[in-house]
Amino acid sequence: MDNKLKLYFKEEFNKKLKESKTYNIINLSQEEKDILTEKISNLPYNEKVILYMKYIFDEKESNIGLILDLENPEKDIFFLENLLASELGYENKNLDPKELKEAVDIVYNRELEEDNIEELSHIYGEKFMEIMRSIGL
Amino acid sequence: MILLVLNKISKEERESLEELYTRLKDKMFGASLNILRDTFDAQDAVSNTFILISENFHLLNNIPTNKIDNYCITMIKNESYRIYNERKKETPLENLETIYSKEDSEEEILKILDIEELNMLMKNLKIEERKFLKLKYFREWTYEELSNYFKISEQTARKRHQRILEKLRKEGEKNG
């Protein structure tokens, strides 16, 4: 079942990807922009990070694939952007990249503020040190 | 593999990598520990991330200097969440066993459907139900991720999944 459902959604997605070339760009109201920000914020981190790589670090799609170990980063990006558009009721439209960037920026910066990362001086184990030596560190 | 990677790194890049490692390893460890709450797993996350950075070191040249630290922190967080999800898959909660077995039996029954039947049945689902299945099966989100996205509890996410599968099964039976 797992594979069948995956296959079903894969076929549906590929069809949508082809159709998307004809989609118009939609501009959002402020209320919709706020919803978009919330939806991005609720995404799992491994999905959000794809948007961060594209919109915060301006990475090319091919580089996003390398750094995040993704087979088809362009498809992943389309999936996420289409998911977000559909959350706003615009399944057959493309979101404006400028507005998406603004929303991703807000989520990313909010996350930076909330992160509260401490520098922890830690005694690293032998396995860790061995791996680091193996990459020349 | 690693030796091959090292050969590709110039002396300047090696020095930059060492500088990055010295400057960021403790911060990256801290970021990972915030997510994983386990020092061994956090060490794994840091080492995996540095392997990835060393393999793709040339990509860091494209990142503005003032964004490199945040770029590395983003990478360590991503790796930490990956480990977190792997770990979670390995340790299902005991009190959810009943739900798991019910889900499994629904999935078993639905295995007999072919793709064409499935196409027909999917049309009977509501948009939100289809979206739930798409995120679960196509994007392989965990129940925790689904619950965060839909703003429901993890238990409700499991029940919703089970209910949608049951609906598909019942529709399948109706259609013979």
C-alpha cells in the first residue's frame, strides 16, 4: 500500500509539475502573507531547510541537491511552493518569488532569535576524533 | 571516498575548513544537542555535517562570509532532525501498539487494490484527507511532523491516518 500510494501521488505530482508551466503568478494580500509565514513555520525542518537554502542562502538548485543530498531538488522546491500556494487556495497558481522570500526571511530570522544556541565545550569521543582525522581535521 | 575528497581540497581550502571546524564545532554541537538531547547522537550529527561540508567545500565559496556560520548551523540542524526522525522510527511508544496494528491491518487490506482502483477511490476523499496522505506517503512526513503542520496532537494524526485508510478500504469494498 505504501508503494501504491507513493506511486499514485508521484504520478499526480509529475502531472501537476508539467501543468505548472502555464500557471500565473499570484500576489498575496497581507492576511495571506501572514498565513503563508505561519505555514512555512509549521513545515518539518527538512522541508523548511530547502526553502532556506534557496531564499536565504541563494543556493542554486543543483547545489541544494548536493548539500542536502536530494535527488531532485527542483521537484522538492516545486512541491513545497505548490503546497504553500494550495494552503492559500491557489493550487493552480505560482506564488510570487519575492513574496515567498519575504515570508521565508521572517520565519528564518524568527528561528534565529528563538534558537538560543550555546557554545558547548565538549570532550569529544575517540570515534568522533577518528572521523575528524579522516577528513584531515 | 574521503581521501578522494581531501585530494580535491586545496591548501587554502583545508586551512579554511580547519578554521571553520575550530570556530564552529562547539556551537554546532550545542545546536545539535538542543534538538537531540543526547551527546553521542549530537557528536554523530557534528561529524556527519563536517564530512558533508568537506565533500562540498567548494559550495561555501558562494556563500557570503557573514552568512557562513548560519549556513553551517542550518546544516547541523538539518542533520540533527534527520537523526532525530531515524531514532524516533526505531522506538515506537508502547501505548500506541493498538493503533499501529490497526493501521497495519488497514494497509494490508488496501494492498489488494490496483492503481486504477486507487485512482477512483482517491476521488472520494476530501482535499484535506488527500493532502494528509500525500504528505505521509509521498513526502514521508512522520506523525510528529504531520501533527505540527496540521496543529493537531500526534495521537490525532495517527487516528486521522487510520480513519482515512479505513474510508478508502470501505469505499473499495463498496465498489466490489
